[in-house]
Amino acid sequence: MKNFHILVVEDDLDIQELIKQFLMTQQYSVEVASDGIEGMKLFNKQSFDLILLDVMMPNLNGFEVAKMIRNQSNVPIILLTALEEEQDQLKGFDLGIDDYITKPFSFHILIKRVEAVLRRSNDLSTSNHLVFKEMQVDCDAYKVYVNEVEIPLTTKEFEIVQLLLQNEKKVLTRESIVEKVWGYDYYGETRIIDTHIKNIRKKLDIPYIKTVKGIGYKIDE
């Protein structure tokens, strides 16, 4: 079973700690932030499977944070809100949130909502589509899209992009890329990866494929 990584952004420290402890009893890995700015800093540093996001917070409110997250990620978001007005709920859904829970709430209900959203998200992820920022990858059709425009890649270029996305933010050595893409029986020069990466960058025209000097490559914002 996957150990899902959850970010809780909640300015009420008592509620924050209760949510954290309750999620951890369900074997979730949890990070916490006390306001929107701190939440965005954590979000930009790590990879999360779900965001629990309070609406009424200092600095950046939950709506603003949700909008910023949606500009760069499809990670599931559940809003925690004391706002029962329909227009506020609709505003959240317009921003692309996946669910909302009205305070005060039962922690057992919270867990059920978390499980449901993660289950839906996991079902989508098994459909062989990868998404990163403005890039979408259809693993079954071997197609890559940037801003919904298909970018033709060779088979090997596609497989390198797919491998980097499947290991988002992780550094992959040239050797590991060769092993995964070309197979164990490839005895050529691993610098062939550099040529392929150069071509991929030129074709995709995005800044997310990073060189890690002396080691290899990773995809990261």
C-alpha cells in the first residue's frame, strides 16, 4: 500500500495538530503549515498526494493558495471551511478543488473524504496519463502535449520524458536512464542521454528538465 503524503495548511494550531495526529494513525505521511505562504513553500519543495487547505488564513487565504497550486499541479485539494454559503463552495470548485468539508467536522468523516479523493485520484493516475505543469503525457499513445499542443518526439525521447515524469523531482543518473530506456544489453556511451535531452528541451521548449552536474537529470519546477 502506498504511503500517501498529505500537506495540511491550517492556521488554528490545535486543529492542525489534531488533523495531523489523526491522519498519522491512518498511516499517512503528513506535513503541516500554519498559513498560505508557508504552505506554498512546502508545496514547492516536496511532492504531495493531497492538500488539506483551510480557507480563512492570514497572508494568503485558501482560495488564493488553491489558485496558485492549480496553476502548476493537479494534486487533489480538499478545502476546510467554516463558510457554508453556496457561493463560497462554488468559488472553490471553480478554482478546481476536489472536495470541501465544513467546520466543525467529524475526524471520521474527514478520513472518509480523504480516502475517497485519494481513491479517485489514484484511479485517474492508473489511466496512464502523466501531468506536469503545462505538459501532459499519454503513455498508451506515446504522445506528449505542451499547452494542449502535441509535440512529436522519437520513441526514445518519449521514454526519457516519461521516465523523468514518473520520478518527478528525483535525480536520475545517466546510467539509470540508459538501463531503463535502452535495457541491460546496451553497451554504448551514456553521453547519448545528453544528446537526447538536448533534443527534448529544444522540442518541448520548457524549463523543467534540470541538469544535475556530474550525475544526471531530473524534472522539477
